[in-house]
Amino acid sequence: MAILKEKDFGTPKSKSVQKVEVQIDGFKVEVEEGTSVMRAASEIGIDIPKLCATDSLDPFGSCRLCLVEVEGRKGTPASCTTPVTTGMKISTQTPRLEKLRRGVMELYISDHPLDCLTCAANGDCELQDMAGSVGLRDVRYGYDGANHFDTPKDQSNPYFTFDPEKCIVCSRCVRACDEVQGTLALTIDGRGFGSKVAVGGQDFFSSECVSCGACVQACPTATLQENSVIEHGTPDRSVLTTCAYCGVGCSFKAEMKGDQLIRMVPYKDGKANHGHSCVKGRFAWGYATHNDRITKPMIREKITDPWREVSWDEAFAFSAEKLKKAQADHGPKAIGGITSSRCTSEEVWVVQKTIRAAFGNNNVDTCARVCHSPTGYGLNQTFGTSAGTQDFDSVEEADVMIVIGANPTDAHPVFASQMKRRLREGAKLIVVDPRKIDLVKSAHIEAEHHLPLKPGTNVAVVNAIAHVIAKEGLIDQKFVEERCDMQSFNEWRNFILDNINAPETIAEESGVDAEEIRAAARLYATGGNAAIYYGLGVTEHSQGSTMVMGMANLAMATGNIGRRGVGVNPLRGQNNVQGSCDMGSFPHELPGYRSVGDDEVRGTFETAWQRKLDGVPGYRIPNMFDEAISGNYKGMYVQGEDIAQSDPNTLHVEAALKALDILIVQDLFLNETARFAHVFLPGTSFLEKDGTFINAERRINRVRPVMKSATGLEEWEVTQRLANAMGYTEMNYTDSSQIMDEIAALTPTFAGVSFKRLDEKGSVQWPCNDDAPDGTPIMHEDGFVRGKGAFIVTEYVPTTEKTNRKFPLILTTGRILSQYNVGAQTRRTDNVDWWEEDVLEIHPSDAEAKGILDGHWVSIRSRKGETTLRALISERMAPGVVYTTFHHPESGANVITTENSDWATNCPEYKVTAVEVTPANHKSEWQEHYALETPRMRKIVEKAPVEPAE
């Protein structure tokens, strides 16, 4: 298909519901009050010339190209800044306007290089288009006067080039950085002819620019241009798809030239991102064609053998034989598998179906176990459904936001920009986090309260907030009586009023000032619409489920649920964490969060799948590891998940993987888990997938193939053929849309979903069924899914992971903007220019006490292991707390994390590890072993005979 062109109306749509009627060039048009003349004209197909105006930015009125005449009004007002009024009569094309516009364009062109034929933006340049639109044929001023043709290019950014000689100083890039992204890294420096776009550093790379691409998107010329376009030329066709990074689920136009991807352009009509993006989704897609990709199946008898490329048939036969033998020798529950939150919902569905129907057990789990499983448990217990309550746009009506254990500017940057816009409009912010994340204070944003709690004390702090609200009579009694179970409320109220939950009692334990807790509680309860947004800093604790229920209690007690601007909102980490959970990836639940022990539900699946299913829950991931080491669990199929890097206590995980008789890894690259595998089944990148991702707001987005599968098979097809080889021949899909049809037929919340419906609507949010044919943006509006909301008593139980003289500091972990999860994708892009290695952030007082210098190596030891990182001395940390990321495998961050986990879901307690940090002059023993052994365990036989892929 050709390039998908989105109409630019020049100015944003008015939010008014009142209508006014005007006349434009003799045509009557009715538009919303407050609509600009430019947009009103555009809506009836009259395009007024413009350069500084675009509908993603507020009107600016600087280019003077969009002039119009209004009957009864003197002068020629700018149509972008002039709102329509009832009865207005407007002329957009008159001899006077033609002359004025040509004069304006002459001035622009007189100081612009006339290299259109060799310019990267040729054919995709608004300046070029406007020169033609106004009929400019000559420049009276000539080209010999003062100009900006000698200004050097800024090529510091790995993804785009800034060429100031082509800049027309329209300010669109500056305004995009301000209004869309909220970073304010750009400004206009100087005045008059000397004015220019400037960054707040030596160049783009060293400035505060976060490389979101908003400036590139907004630029009407080739001043800011993607390097891929400069190198390969402008694209000629596009495919609409969904980003495969975080849980925001941004929609993109993948723009192609032939079969080559040239650029990813954020889709203006994307309901999760509205035309915005971050550095990962916009630019970090090169991994999909990286030389490290494995595109042919491989096998080996022992993990010390080199890999051997084989045909698909041989790989499936080898895998099935080994899996069947493991079951014959050790019983039907001796094998299982893990689904991926990076794969499509359809691919996940086929994996869990394979394990249940072909393997004959419920030994299926997902990487969501190690991030948001407490979300599912906690929200299901209180509200009756295992998902967040709002759409992202709901934040636009929030008056107060609590951000707990999340770092949106790094982990969910597109949504963070939306939050920042609302905060700059006057909403108040409470940050509950051990670190001073960017939202605590940055350009034009400052939190009203920052509660820097000690890691592990989340429940204590949320109980103290609730105590203040109950003690001071701030509970929304009417809401509680109408919408909630009163018995559970009274039990909770009696518990929460106990002095054990008072801020003064909690202050010493949590490290948070009692008056700050009180002030934050009052603001949340009385500040208007109040919304809670939380991340892994909530769930990855031994009391993760308790904390989720504590936040739900808080929302119900104050009536902050069931309408726009409020709610309890998990910020999901990976692109399809929600979908992998929805599809039945847990050992105790069938798709739709229904118990495997429910005979009626299970019977429905047995009829559809033509197999008797096990009614007993299977192993969770930690159980799989323990049983493997015990010799009872011998075979595992891992789809798109790197458990050897991402799961806690790396030494324990490695021991479990080494104990398996057959480990099958399906992925793009020979990841850390593949070091211990016997079979490698190549996967497909998101650019090759056909299916859906489900984001953090329950939005089901289409993922469409941009290019053919590099492996010759769809990823779901690989799983299906493995199931067939195991003897389950009843699975015989021919297209991914058939998988979604089966999902809809067997899962009530998806009953109205199909590829056809998604293509028509763009996207929908589940539940989508007969009761909600267009989906459900806001949950629990008229009542909770479970009926009456249930309050749960949330007793604070301190973690067993304690500091002492031997391990005096607490290590907590998180992410960085430029990298993603275990880094398998982003480390294979130019994003490494920003983050080459994981480092240990440590407070200056702790560093001084230990004799640690900035940038020097330090040893981090815990009760489980040791690793070595460089120190980064930072006041973002509170004294007593250190912090690192886990994006680089050689860092060994999870060598030192413990097996402590959430009491309800076994979600690991990554956020609390007692450690000692000391200066070091060498790598740890594990790191040295990793560097020595990894190349050997990844070796591929050279020039092995390979049958052609089928």
C-alpha cells in the first residue's frame, strides 16, 4: 500500500460541545466553538497554506502564511490563531491574500538552500509544498545577501541530523519539545535574522533531549531528518502496526521503501499515543534485522556441544522425542513451558494451549509472574477483575496523581508526557519512591509531596495514608455504602484506625516524615479526582499483592473509582504483559482468569480442543526450578523469555536449567537462557508478526506484518507444529485471525473481538462483548465486576530480607529510558550510546563511608552472590539505598537478588536485597566464569549441512 497520509487540520480539535455556524469561501460549515478558522476550513476540504501550524501543537501565528480576510474586520488575521464566531464570513483566497503569501514565501526561500533535487526531504517537504501552493515562481531579492548557509550540521544524535541551514525558525520543533514531550530541551535563541533553534548543551546528544522524535516529526523541512531517510531516501509505502516495547502500546506507521523499513512514524490516530513516541519505539527497531538474529532452527545433544543447524522437521522431531521421553521416565508433569509477554496474544494462546492439550498438564507460566502477577491477584480480590481501571486519556481529568513505585519518564515515557501536560495545567502530584525520579522535580514539574520510603515498607505507608483519611473523616461514606460490601469495609475500617497504622508509628519504619504522610493523605482525599499509577516498585515485593489491595482500598474509601480522572492503574512493563495474562498463562487459570478446577469452564475448553484437560494447577516458574533441581521436572519450552537473565538468584536458575534433559528456547537471538538449551527455534520480530498486543489500559491493538518472516514460519506456526509432533494434531490453524476467533469464542471478555472489528475500530479495550460492543475505556462505572467492592485488611508484614552489619545497604532495581528489560533488543541498536553498561547508584554519604569514588569499580555482595559494577555517586538515592538496572547480562544484577517473593503469587522481591558495597579491582567470580563459558556455550558449527527451511 502507499504511504498512509494523515490529514493535518492545522490546529487541535476544540473540546467544546457548543456549535457555531460560519461561512468559508461561500460554504456554510458548523464546527465546535473555539475551533480555529484554519481547522474549520480544513474540515470542509479547504486547505489554507501554513508552515508554523500543525494540529499536534497549539496555534502560534508566526509564519504569516495562513492569512485570511474576514468580512467586517480590518487586516488579514492568521487563520490558525483566529477562532470562529457565529455568522463569521471568511475568504481564504483573494488577490490580496495571494500577494501577501507570495511575499512571505519569497522571504523564506531567499534564505533557504535551493537543493531540492538532492535534499533528503524532497517530495516530503512542507516548505516545498507551500511554495507551490502560493504559486511562487521567482524571488525578487536574489540569493546574494546575508544567509545561514554556512551553519554546521549537528550529527551527534545517532538517529537524526540537525541541519540549521535549512531551518525556517517556525518554532515547531521547540513547541513539540515543550507541548508534546514536555522536556523543553530546545529554545529559540536570538532575535530577528539572528534567531535560531538552540539546544541546552553543546549538541543534541549532550543536551536534555530524550530523542523522542517529536521535533523530527514536527519539522516542516529537512532541518531535522532521520538518518535512515538521509541514507536510503523517502519511503513509498506504510503499514500500520504497534510498538513492541513497553505497555503503553503506541501505534506506528512502519514506512517502507520496497521491503526495507526506513522509519517508524507515530500514528496520529493511535489511541494510546496520539502521534507521540519515545526513543525506543521511534528509532530502536534495528534489532529486527541485526546480524545476531538466528533464522534457522538448531539442536545439540549436550549444552557443551556446539549448535548444529537443522531443518524444521528435524528440530520438531528431536524436541518431541526428548519431551515424550521425559514424560515416560518421570511422569506427565515432568515437562512444561513459559509464555512471553513480548509475543502476540495469539502466539501466547497457542503456547498455553500446547502445554495443556499436547503436554497434558498445567505447567504453564509467564514472565508476568516476575512483574505484575500481584496486580492480577490484588485487583481481582477487591474489584473482581485482573486489570487496570482506566484508559490513558483519563489522566487529562485527574486533579491529583499518586505515582507509587513507578518511573514513567524512563519506563513509560509517552504516557509520562501526557501526565506532565496535565501537571503543568495544575494537577497535583504525590511521588512515593525511594529515589528522586524525574517527576519529583524537572522542567516546569515539581511534586507536591515526595515520600522517599525505605524499600519494603509500601504497605506500611499506604496503611498510614488510609489511617489519616479514616481518622479525619475523609472517607466518601456515600460511595462506600452504595458500591461496597459493608461488612468488609467495617472490618477494614476498624483495622486501619488502629494506632499501629498511624503516621507517627510508621515514620520510623518507613523513613517518611509523619506530617508528609498526613499532607499527602489529605491531598489525595480532598483534591478532586485522584488517580493512582503504580509499577514494579509496588508489585515486586514480598507484600506486592497486599499493596495492590491496599491501593484498591484507598480508591474505594475515597470514591476514586469508576469515572474519568481516577482509578488504580498499573503501568505494565512489557508490550503484552496484559495479553499474556489474559490468554491463560498462569498454571491455575484458563484464559479469562477462570480456574482450571472449574469443571464447567474446563469442559468448554475440552470440547473445543478435543482433549481431556488437567483440573489441577501446575507448577509456577519457581516451582519448575525447584523441581528441576530435585530431578522431577526434566523438560521446558521457553517462548521469548530470558529467564536466565531476568529471574532472581541467577545461580539457582542456572542450576535448574542445567538439570533439564531438554530445554527448548524460541527467540530472536541466542539469549542467556539459550546457553543451557538443547533446541533453538527461531522466532519472529514484531515487524513480522500478525496478531494483537494488549496494553496496560486493556487496549487490544493490531500488530501487522511489515515484512516476511525471516524464518519461513509464523511464530505461532512453530508452536503448532511442535504440538503436532507431540501427537496433538487437532490444532491446525492456517491464519492468526483464526486464533483470535477462538479466543473470542472461549473467553467472554473478548466475545466481540475479531481482526475485522479491530481493523474497523482501530482498537478496543476489553471487556468487548454484547454488553460493551465498542469496548470499555473505564471499568466499574456502575458497579464492580465482582458486585460489591471488597475491602481487604492489609496487615504490614516486614520483609524477611533484613540489613545488618554484614549487609548494611538495601539494593533496589529498575530501568533506564534508552534500554528495555534484559536489553536483548535495545543493546542491538544505537541506544547503547546512552547506556553502555549497568552501574550502581549510591548516595554520596554511603560512598564516602566506604571509600568509593565515582566511576570506580565496586563489589556488591548479598546473601546469594556477588557481582561488580561501576559506581555512580548520585543524590537521587536516599542514604542506605543503592540502585541498579539489569539491561546488560554481564552485569549479573540477578546474581545477587534473592528468592524472596510475594506471598500470594510468587512474584520475586527484586526491590529489596540487603547488600554490602566495597571498592573492587576485579570482576566477580560469576562474571569471570560468564565471560569464559558464554562464547563456548553459544558456538555454532561452521558450514554445517542444512536442509532448506520449509
